[in-house]
Amino acid sequence: MATQSGLSVHVVIAVDSEMALLPLGTNTIAGTAATRAMTASCKPKVSIWVHPDLRAKWQELDHHLSNQCEIETGETLLAVAEASISDVLMIHEARRPLTLSTTFDRVANAISNEITSARPAHAVVDTLKIVDENRIVTGTVNRQLVQSLTSPEAYLRKAITGKSENGWMFTTELGAEELVRGDQESLKVRAPEDVQLVESFLVWQTKVR
């Protein structure tokens, strides 16, 4: 359970939406995400955190999981982070079940005493427009200056100081943040109809290996 530099890694699959509980093949969206994380070369410990509001529904589906992951009992992801004993803590969106194992490795291996947080990102291919409150176009975003973030996000555990105001992200002391090369296949399930697209990508990934 270590990176190239010998740091131990803990991946937490974060379930904060009912979308993560939808079936995917013989598993669930969240279960598939956990299985994919387990295949990373850094051999991480993989556990699942379920938002307190979804835990009853999760228990009903637990028998559908083909993997046996530890279930985190902390009320918040910050509580899970504070309890983790691994050197590198990675938070992965359960609704991104197709994230490649190599992406987990790249993010984990980016962490050091100098780089205390890292996340995968890729180039933006769509044209992005800036609009005002009336949806009038006021400009065009320079795609060379922006990146599209995906998951997982990784942190040097000992550097975590608290939770940021933006989503799951944690604040860290010292160090810098680095973006590593992500993968376009890290699709996020935002609606039930997205499952069919994810299933087709899953089949495609299996065939090209």
C-alpha cells in the first residue's frame, strides 16, 4: 500500500448521491468505483464513505457489492480524514466509476512534503462563454488557461488542516497544489440516463485492454 516514494495510500470512495447507488452491470456505480480503485499499482487501502442521509438505502443494497470494503462510520469526510493513518488520503467521487487505475497512481505519486494536494485534470475541449445575469454573452474563456477537474483528489494526510468551503476539498498547511494528467473516461453519473453511457464505456475499456 505505497506510492513510488514509499507513502501509504488510503482511497475513500465518497457516496453523497443516490446516483452512486444505481446498478451498473452486476455491481453498483459506487461498487464499481471501489473495484477500480483497488486495481491501482500503489495498492491502496480502499474504503467507502456514505453520507449519513443515504446509509439506510446503502444497507439495502450492500449485498449487491462484489467487493468487501470497509465502511467508514465518520459523519463527515473531514472526520474520516482525521481518523486515517495513511500518509496519502485520496477522496474519490463514487459517481465516477470509470476512472482509470493509472489516474489513481499519478495523483498519489504527485504527493510529497512539497506538493501537499493533487488532482487530475484535462484540457477543456468545448467553447466556454461568459454571460451576465441576463445570459447575454460578454466574452469567451481562453481554454489554454483553464482545466477541467475530475477525481480523485489526494492530500498529504499530515498537512490537512480543515475543510474548504468548496465541496469536499480540504485545506492544507504549507506545500502547493498540483494538477496531474487526468482521463476523459472519468465520466460523472449525474442522472439515471447516464448509466447506459457509462456501461458502454465500461465494455469498451474491457475490449481495448
